[in-house]
Amino acid sequence: MFTVSFIGGCLLIEPEWEDLESDYDHVLNVMGIINLDPGYPSYVGIYRTTNLDEPSMSLVRKDTLGWCDCDDERCWECEENPQLDGYWLIDNVYEPTALIKNASVVITDDLSNDYQFTFVEKITFVDTIYLDTSFTFYGTTIEWDTTYYDTNHIPVNFFIDTTGLFEPKPETNYSLSITAPGFNPVFGSLETPPYPSLDSLVQQGSLVDTVIVNEPFDLHWRLEESGRGYVTGEVMKYFWGTWEDDWCGGDFDPFVIDLTNSDQNPITVQTEYCFEEPSNDNQSKDYFIRLTAMDDNYHDYFIIGESSEYSNALLNYPATKGLSKGIEGGFGFFGSIASDGLLVKIAY
């Protein structure tokens, strides 16, 4: 009876809401990555802490993408408004409210060489697609190739090296200095990890370039004097704009390895077991195994998080809000990664 009365009593309580206000000096929240992988830039993202009543995103502009003619069936607004001949396609561009653009960002190597990073709002990529559109006319084949140029603007909102001079090295010390008007300076330091190397993949006692679904396999890597690695696997299910949902096999939970531990090398990977085979024309896929080495800051921030300090009982996993790794004077992290991979096939 006591339990029932207690629960019932709680249900009758009128909730009273109280407005929460934040009263503190804002600090910088930094996300810095030194990436050793060729073709992938190192970057520093800078934000400030926010007030409780601030929106997370703010509208900064409206971009006109083009004219949509109602003769094109893809212009769906014409169906709702038959009187329209067409309409302009407008893209609302948002950015984080707390974004900092006017900071001075300098990364310095252990030889005291300074590299000034510059704020970049977006990066433009132009994809070139060649299609064979040859056709036959009265028995004669007309060779005709069509080229499409697809321009993509990718928002980044990061500070990056725009000179091409910053070429980070493995197992090297780097420091970070950030100054922004109205905020305390932020400093960071790290030692980059070694370049990892996946040596081979062995299944059923033999080196293989095609993994058999539902069979465990062993991963061999080069031992290092320091560092940890994060192992992931991805089946390439996306092909020419289509996501193939009927494929099963190759998935496993990512895990961390000690790159110095010979007792752990090789390590056996057991993928998710699949009970049904895909269709006959979908019997194999590309399979990419990646080993990402990370420095201590990256490992402590993303892998360990705040598990020893704070746990979110609602989400049931550690949180990293308010955590600082490799950073002094603000929140966030300054870390480094380097990766290696094996591209094989996976098949039934």
C-alpha cells in the first residue's frame, strides 16, 4: 500500500518550471586534428561556449541554386501550385552559432617552424564523370562520349593550412596556439603516432584476398614501439547511387589494439553471423579493413571519454562535454591520427 500511495502521490504533483540562466565567462571549444594520411588535411575547428537560450545554428544567407521549370517533373512544387511556370531553388545556409572565424591559429613543430592556419568556409570539389553514350545509326556505330562536371561545395568551417607547407611527420612533437578577441588564449601539445601498417589477412591458415562470410579471420600488423590502433571494417554496399540492403556479412564492432603488444598480434576477428545468403547476382563485395593509429590525446578523448569522471544515465555511455585533452585554457582536444588499410573482397 505504501508503494502504491507513493507512486500515486507523485502523479498528482503539479510541475513547476524554472528558467535557467548561464552566468559565466565564455571560453573556446577547440577541435584540432593533425592528420598524417596523404590527401587528408589537418584542421582546427574553433567554437565558443554558448548560453542556454542560444540556438545551435544560425541562418547566415540564402543561396540561389537555379531555376526549376515546371515542364520538369522533378519540380514538385508545381504540382501543388499548377499556376506556376517555375520557381527559383533557394538553399538556406546555416552555420553553428558559436563558430569562431577571426582567431589566429598557429601550429609549431619541434624545430620551431610555425605554420599559420587560415579559416576556410567551404571546399569546392569538381567531380568529372565520363559516360559512353555511343549509338548506332543505320548500322554505323557513332563513338560518342559524354562528360559531366559535378561541382560540389562542401562546408567545412575549419582553420587549415592553405600554403601546402605543413607536412606533419610521425612520432613528432607539435604545439598549438590560438588567440581570439575576447577570449583567453588556448595552447595545445601532442606527439603524433607512428604510421601503422596492416601486414596481412589470414583465414583458415592461408593468406587471402577474399574473406569468406561467417568465417573468422586473423589480422596481422607491424609492431610499433608505441601507440594504439582502432580497427574498423566496412563492406562497400553503396554502388552507383544505390544502397544494397540485401547484403549480409562482414560487420563487426570496432575495437582498440595495442600496437606494441606482440601477444595480441595477430588478433582474431569474428564478424556478425549471417543466416541468409543474398541474391545470386550479389555474392561478393569490396571489403575495407582500416587500422587507425592515434596519439594519447585522441585516444583519451574519443575512446575513453569521461568514463572515469561522468556518465550519462539516460544515454548509457560516457560523455565528453567539458573535457580537455591536449588543450589548456579551453575545452576540446588536440589530437593526431594516421591510418593504413587493406582492400579485399568478401564473398559467400
